[in-house]
Amino acid sequence: MKVVNCFLFSGSEFLIVKRLQECNIYAWDLPAGKVDSGEDDISALERIVCKEVGLQLQPTDLNKSKNYSFVSQRGNKYKLVNYCLNIADRTEINPSMEAEWTNRASCLKKDNLIKNLATLVKEVNPK
């Protein structure tokens, strides 16, 4: 199964969202979701980011960062493609989602990050 996620940067901060994970706990994550059948990565990101935080992406501004493979806690195998986008102005966060703008140091201090997010933050957003 293919999944895409996106670092949405505004200056030195990026957006994280709290979502229910497979193990029925809430954890901080990047805007992310599955790529539907027949959908390309960019279309999937546009749909996901709009749904989760209400932001309309400009696909030409997306930069592919890295590909990852992982196995979920339930044993599902995923291919994750990470993208980055710098936005000039912070957007209003969809009030129905628990989301926040954070910087690298604050994000890494959170105790309820999804598995591997700390590693991804360090790789994409080094000191």
C-alpha cells in the first residue's frame, strides 16, 4: 500500500496533526494518507492536505524528499513517499482537526509522536 505525507513549512515551523493510529491511540503525525487506486502522489496530497487542514496546495511547489518502507503495528506493509512544501503564509487550521504549527525542538519533545516521525524530522529538518 502506498502512503504520502508532507512537511508543510512556514518559516522554521511545520504543521503536525493528531490522528488515531491503528493501535487506537492518538499520536502526532504529518498530514498523510493512502494513495487511492488510479491516483498519483500529487493528487493524493492535494486531497489529504485539503481534508486534514483545509489548505489548497500548489502542486508545482512540492519537492519530493525521500521514499521509505515500513510495517505497521498490525503488520501491514507500506511504501511512504515524503514531500516538502514551503508556504509563504500560515493557513488557518481546520478547527475539526487537532493540529498545530511546531518547530523541530518542540516536535521532538512530544512523547506521542508516530513511530519514525522523530527520525523523519531530523532528516528533513536538520538543526
